[in-house]
Amino acid sequence: MTGSWLASWHPEPDGRPVLLCLPPAGAGCGQFREWQRVLGDDIAVIGVQLPGREARWADPDPASVDEVVGGVAADLSTLIPAEHPLVVYGHSFGGLLGYEITRSLRKERDQRVRALVVAACRPPHHWTGPGRGLAENDRALAGLLDDRGLSADDLDEDSRELMLDVLRRDARLSLTYTGVDLTAVDCAMEAWGGEMDRTVLPEHVRGWRDYAAGDFRSRMFPGGHYFGLDTPAETPALLHDLATGPSTSPSTGGRA
């Protein structure tokens, strides 16, 4: 662990671009270890690890989304300088956290990330007000878990209950999101969606354009809510291009 909030699978970022990965609710960041192997030595993959899972199983739950954002930003500041090339990728609830971390880095460190990628995530205004949060009840949370497509061999009754408990805790955490001052991020942004996703619809994906002050692109992929994680071959390649390609100017205001 490089810090209580971060897990790294590369010895040192040095001058390499950093890919900061935030997993979906109910999951740990260990799933991104494979991305480091796929991407090789060109990019340093760093995962964001929330308490209550994997190496942080015994750690207490964060009190708020603000605590998570502040903790991640603080740990990241000890690892890389503000001018270091950085791409932020967040899936589902991780996308909302990634958006807020990107804003925090700009506000507190004057660090503009190279690109923010939000996948299978509703825009911030959908996380506030009536019906806000990750899911309305246990049935909806169970549906998210079922969407992972885990077989009975992978998920016995005890394991399923443990995973549901982590999902419940993340759902409670999502309810602390206040969405104050929902400003656009001044970096390139991509919003990705799964064509078979039942919870994040194409209009949600396109709705992220209101939060992009720089270049914006939306993409739809085959699969459901966990596209790109279940069949990740294409995802690391696209993120590699964003991390190593030319930096875009926030003044271009491109849309797609």
C-alpha cells in the first residue's frame, strides 16, 4: 500500500503517467492489478481502496463522500507532484468519486488531470434529491450484485451476504453526497455506458457533457453495468491512449 487510500502495483510512478482507478460499489480495487500487467511498464496503475474490503477489511467506514475525496487527494499528493500526468477512471459509484476527486485536485492543488473517464455512472445531479444514492433498497442492491454474473461456485450464501453488506455500506456512503457547487471539470472527459445496463441509460451517459469544460466524448459498449470489468481487454487500451496521448486544452470545448 502506498497510503491508506491507495494501492499500487508499480514500484514507482517516476515520470510515467498514472492511471487512478476507482472500483464500483461493493468491490475492492484489487481487480485493477491485472490492468497493470496488461499495460506493462508504460503506465503506473493505482487503485483507490475504500475501507471495509480487501487489505482494509477492518478499517472503519468513512463518514462521508467528502472524507473519501479528501483522503484520496491527500495520499495522492504525497505520491506524485501536481504536474504529473494523471488519468482518473471510475466505474459506477467510483465514477462519482472520480469526478469529485478530479475537482478537488484542481481546487486544492491546482492540478488538472489529463482526462476523467466515468463508466456506468449517472451524472452528479442524479445522486442528489429524491431517489438519490446508489440504490433504493436491498432488492436493488441484490440486482446490482446479480449483474456481476457470478456463478454459484464463485458466490456461496455466506460470500453473497458479505458482498451485500459491503454494498449496503457503500449505499449509505452515497447518501452523504450533497452535490454542492456542481461545476464542470476543466479536462478532457469521456463517459462510457453499457448497452444492456438497466440502471445507467444512454441519456445518463450523454448527460455528463454538462460537467465537461473541455473535450467530451460519450461511448456505448456491449454489456451490462459491469462492462469493461468483466471483459476488460478493450478498456486498458483506451485508457492507455488517453494517458499517453497529447494533452487537450480546456478551452477547446469539444463535444461528441
